[in-house]
Amino acid sequence: MRGAIQQKIVTASSLAVFWLVVGAVPAVAENLAFEPDAPVLLHIFAFILLYGHILGGAVGLLSGVVAIASPKGKPVHRIAGTTFFVSMFIAYLIGAGVAPFLNEGQRPNFVAGVMALYLLVTSWLAAKRPNPAVGWIEYVGLITSLFILSAGALFMYQGSRHPTGTVDGSPSEAFLLFLIVGVFAAIGDLHVIIRKKLVGVMRISRHLWRMCMSLFIAAGSFFLGQQQALPEFMVGTFWQFGPVLFPVVALIIWQVLVHLPKKPSIAANPAPLQTEPAVEPLTPPSA
């Protein structure tokens, strides 16, 4: 019975990856292409980047859902989490690295790629470093979060001053996400630097919210930003917005569970053993 269920899950996941790849190629191919008379090596390079970005995002979306839904600390969660990190690292790195060199304005997409990559890496480090010593990684993280915050504020200001109310085609309201993530991330990084440690609930909470937000950005980028790749029956329905809201709902649930007070364990706090009172030895009566 369990084997049949696992086979169905694998089949559904394979079909989903195939659909994501086939559907997303026309949507983003025009942004990762050279002129027809460009050298062959450039076309090969663009092909590798295109499919690396799409395949990484497709596998990352599916493995991210499995990692969030599976019991934490179990083999399934660890395998899915590692798959999510590697695949999304490739997708985010390509997206952030290519955005500045595209013909159309891609400043918001570049910052979004940096933000998603920052959340992914810092979440992974929080999970893999049980008791890290504060060093240059934490300071680089703080600088990155402040950069995201500053970029969001700048884009919102530029959008409000632009006749169309947009920056490179993105509405100024969309940059509110940069502000929210930048503020919370900067506070978290500064908190770690001041306390000089990251342990316990604080470490788990940091891992959870950053990984869920990274998945939220990936889901929003595809299901909302590339909706032309979706079948018509999905557009405007739960099947379009549900995958985007799933990481947010999961984040709230897991944060509540993590911060609930733990019940004391009987094994950890055994009751003291009761001993019988000592009996004084009898002394013979004096003559």
C-alpha cells in the first residue's frame, strides 16, 4: 500500500516537473536569448542558463513543498531540504546573475534574486551550524539585508515619482516585500551579532522563516510573474494562488509550533526515589 502511494507521488511529481519546464520555457526564453547571428557558443551558453534556471526552479518548488510538509529532522525532510537548497541556489544564482545584463530593465528582478538567494543561504547555514561563532558571514548577511531594505525604499520612491507609478514595469507597491523582508532580516542578523550566538528556538525559527520566504518568492515568481505559462483553467483560481500562499500558511503554523512551551519529559526529570526511613539499631538495656 505504501509503495503504491509513493509511486503515485513520484509519478505526479515527475509530471509536474515536466509541465513546469515545458510551460515556462516560452515565458522566459525571450529574456535569455542572443541574436540569431551571435556565435554558437553564446547560444549554447544561453541554453544552459535557461534550462538550468527553469529546472532548478521546478525541482525547488516541489522539493520545498515536501520539506515543509514532512516531519522535521527526519530523512525525508533532510533529503528534500538539501534538494531544495541545491536546485534553488542554481535557479536564484542564474536569475540574479543574468538580470543586470538583459536588454529590458531588470533592477527589481536583480534585487529579488539577491533577496531570495540571501534567504536561502542564511536559512541553510542556520540549519547546518548548530552553534556557530559570529564571524564575517553574519556581517555580510547584515550588509545584504540592509541593501535589500534600501533598494526597496529607493524603488518605492522612484515608482511614486514616475508617471506610470512603476520601476522597470513593476508597481511600487510590489517593493513593500523588499522593505518587510529587509527589516526583519536586518533585525535578525543584528540580533545574532549582538548576542554572539544562534541556538535553540532562535536558530530553528530563523531557519524556518527564511526558508519559507525563499519558497514564497519562488512560487510567486512563477505562478504570478509567469502566469502566461499556466493553463487557462488555473489562472485566477485557487490553483494559481494556493501554491503562493502555502509557504506563508506553513510559516505561521510552524512558528507557532516551535514557540509553544515544551512539556517536561518524565525521563529528563525523574521523580526522586523514596527510601524507607533508617531504623536505629537496638541497644541492649543497661543492667
